[in-house]
Amino acid sequence: MFLALWLTPDRDTPSDYFVSERRLSAVRNGFAMFGDYVSAATLLGTPGLIALTGYDGIAYLTGPVVGCVILLFLVAGPVHSTGRFTLGDCLAQRLRPRPVYTAASVSTLVICLLYLIVQMVGAGSIAASILGIPGELPRTAVVCALGFLMIMYVLIGGMRATTAMQMIKAVLLLGTLGALVVWVLGRFGFDPSALLTAAAGTSDRGADFLRPGGYFAGDTGGLDLLSLELAMALGTAGLPHLLMRLGAVPTAAKARKSVRLMTWLTGGACLMAGVLGFGAAALVGGQSIAADSPAGNTAVPLLAEVLGGPPLVSIVSCVAFATILAVVAGVTLAAATSLSHDLYVTVLKRGVASEKREVLVARLAVVVIGVTATALSLYAQNVNISFLAGLAFALAASANLPALVYSIYWPRFTTRGATWSIYGGLASSVLLVVLSPDLTGSPTALLPELDIAVFPLHNPALVSVPIAFLLGWLGSVRDTREAGGARYAEAEVRVLTGAPGRD
């Protein structure tokens, strides 16, 4: 809160509140993008999944790194050059504004809400573990308190304060993960093979713990794995809060440099999270982890307790809360920006609204989005947050990325193609999730008492992403009223020259 008050925007303008006047350096923005991207799922959910299921949990670590590379080579420079604040700005550079702003805003709000729920579930898991008080009241209290802090932080500080929090979080997270990894490996003579052998030895599956099939099992196991990796790889390039951050630097070259730094930092963090997952399996044991949290979200705090007792648990918990607060601040700001800039200013006011009113609406949106996400997260506290994160990535890969890629690289792309792609990708993803075994039909499902699971895969990306690309193509070729023409040529010049987007 001190940082938020200290770094309050100098001028109450959209450019300052949303993207810090595009004045961030590439290094600062790269650290902030890493802080915005690596969430509670990486710190808590994925190590827990590895500790419980073994080899298959690694899939949640490889996908994000590949996604950063796709963001770097396909999206970073063009988005900076064609956009201003949001995905809608990029699409409206060459398409009819009101329909694409509406579609992009709807998609952004759905993805951001799901991503915020992931972080709040992580906060609840830590609270339940470290407070040691039975019942749901402590968890609910901490989640609500974190939601209040998130709202106040973004409400006051905007992009500047959010960037500061994300940079601090990045340093704390990397330092803590590094120290824990050294501590874990030291227990096994710095021999990774000894660590893996010990992890397999404590598992009910024995040597199979280190082979595929612990999580992605059955006839559809291979397809489940492929669908998850596709969601992670393509979804990264469609996450609204990362796309927004590309506009916080002055040039396209610096946007690419920011993503390059984020990629290296993300790769290191994911590697360390994998070591901690196997370390938790070896030193804590899957049964103890599952007894404390069936979804495995408390594996790292339990590992910290074994290694260093309550002081180390306190440090890890503080870092985890900083991680959650930094991510929710960035995601909330992206959602509020879309609601204010896309829906209010462009769609409702048809571009006629003062800058002061735009920032005011954004601040009001922060409150609405924060309260909504906090309330919804209370219903998903027993779900593994890596699963929820995978769904958020699937939505981003299906609803945002196809339209964005078409808009940048295909001259014949039209407004109808964009709306069909966004709404179709979003609707197909949500429908397939509703019909998946993660929502109903199994004891571990979100609604175990129901059974409408007719779609066999746990992640919809393998089907929903091709549907979105197909709808984008079909809508464009059937739209005879609109063509790329000069507006595509203008966008292409911006991409090739690195000229900034409309301001």
C-alpha cells in the first residue's frame, strides 16, 4: 500500500494509468511481465501436482516456456505497433471498431475472471495451511482480505504501482525458489538422480512415478497431454494482461526484449518448481500432501516446514502472497482497462468521453471485477489451481490468439471473421469444459453430484482452437462486404517499421 500511494500516477490520464505513458525500460518491463505471468499455479499448484502424480505434472511447466517463445516471435512486436492498450485496439486498427471492441472485451473479462479465481484459490490454500484453524472461516477471511488489498492497490496506483509490485515479487520469487532448490538438492548430495529415486520410492506407484500415466491416464491420456500443451503454448500469446504490458515500453524492439527476458526468467522458475515438486514427494510424501490439501496446493509450504520449520514456512507464505497479489493486480488492471476503454468509451460512448471519465470508469471497474472474482473463488477452493490455470490458457488460446494472428498476418481477415472467431472460440471452450470430466461425473470434479461429462478430454484446447481458427477463416471468406485493402496495408507498415500504435 505504501508503494501504491508513493507511485500514484502523475497525471490522471488513461495512458499513464493503463501503460505508464509507455516509459518503462525493457528490463523493468521484462521483470514485470515475469511477475505478471508466473502465478500461484507455478509456485503452488504445479509442484503439488508433480508431488502427487509424478512425471505428468511436468507438462504444466514446459508449456509456459514454449508459450513465451511464441509470444516473442509472433506477437510481441506487432501488438506493440498496432495496439494502444487492449486487444480490441489491435483488431480495430484495420477492422470495424464497435463489433471487435465488444467481442475482445467480453473475451478479456471471461479470461481475466478465471485467472483471478486461480490466484484466489491459491491464497485460500496457503491460508488454510499456515493458520492451522479448522473450518472455512480462516480461508474465507484471508481470500476476502487479499481481494480488498488487490482492489485498493490497483485503484490507487495503476500500472506504475503494479509494475513495482511485480518487480519486487519477481526478485523475491526467484530468490526463494533458488534457496529452496539448493536446500532440497543438498539433502541428496546435489545428485538429481538420488532425488528422483527417493521421490519414486515414497510413491505408491514406485518406479512408474517417473513415467507418463500418473495424471494423463486412460485411453485419452495422450490427447489430454497434447491438449494441455497446446493451451499453454498458444494461450500465453493471448493472455490479456501480457498483451497490455507490451504497450508499456516505447518501441517494438523493447517490447521484444522484454519478452526475451521474461522467457529466460520463466524457464528458470519452471525448472526450479519442478525440482520442488519432486522434493516435496521425496521429503513430505504424497499421502501427507494429499491429507493436507487433496489438490496438492500446499506441497511447497509443507516442504518448507520439513526443511526449515515455521520460519521458512513464513517466508514461503509471504512470497506466495506477494506472488498472488502481483498477478491479481496485473490481471485486474487489464480487465478494468478493457471494460473502461473498450466497452464504455468505444462501444457505449462511441469514442466521445473525457480522459478523466475513462480513468474513473476504470477505477470503478476495478472494484466490480475484484469483488466478483473474490466471491467466485470461494466456490473453487478445493480445485487444483493448475487445472484452473490450464482452462484460462485454453480460453486465451481459443478466443484471443486466432483473431490476433489473423489480424496481423492475413490481408483478407474481416470484422465478421474476428467476431466469429472470438465468440466461437470462447463458446466452444466453455461448452467443452462444462461437458468435461473436470466439472461433473467424477469424485474429484467441481460438481461431483452431477454427471453430464460426454466430452472425454480435461482441457478443450485440442478442439476449441481449431474451431476458432476455422470460424475466423469461414467468417472472413463469406463476408463479401469487407476486405483488407488499405487498412491492412497501414497495419502492415506499422508492424514492419515498428511505428507505435494509435495514441
